Amino acid sequence: MMGRLNFLLLALLVACAIGLVTSRHQSRKLFIELEREQARAHQFDVEWGQLQLEQSTWATPARIEKIAREQLHMQAPGANRIQIVAEPQTTEQR
């Protein structure tokens, strides 16, 4: 009887030890994956900042005007060709 109880306790101890080792291994794997993903997120933030800077450079009014003039052969209209259209007034109250 005592031998069976000892064997049962030993089997339980081995199962707990294997469970502990497995959970620690899984924890380490997940931590490494977390670190890797945080590094990727940081790299994406850096790249996003670079893209925003590049977009602001490409969209400057002076650059757009230069491309319109040189590549599209556009020119600003003369003062006699400009018409100002007023927005119609509405009688609705908000």
C-alpha cells in the first residue's frame, strides 16, 4: 500500500515538474516574441516618421508649382481671367 502511494506521489511530482518546465519554456518563447514584435513596432514608428517627412517634402506648394510649370506647362491665370464666386446664402437656421 505504501509503495503504491509513493509511486503515485512520484508520478505526480514528475508530472508537475514537466508542467513547470513546459510553462517556463513557453513563457520564454512568448517573451522573446514580445521583444521581437516591440522592436518591429519601433521600426514601423521610425519608418512612419520618415514617410511623413517625405510626404511633407513632396507636397510643398513651391514644388507643386514648379512641376506644374515645367512638366505640365501650366501657368497662373491672368487677373482678368479670375472670377470669384460667392457661396449662396441659405435661410435655414441650425
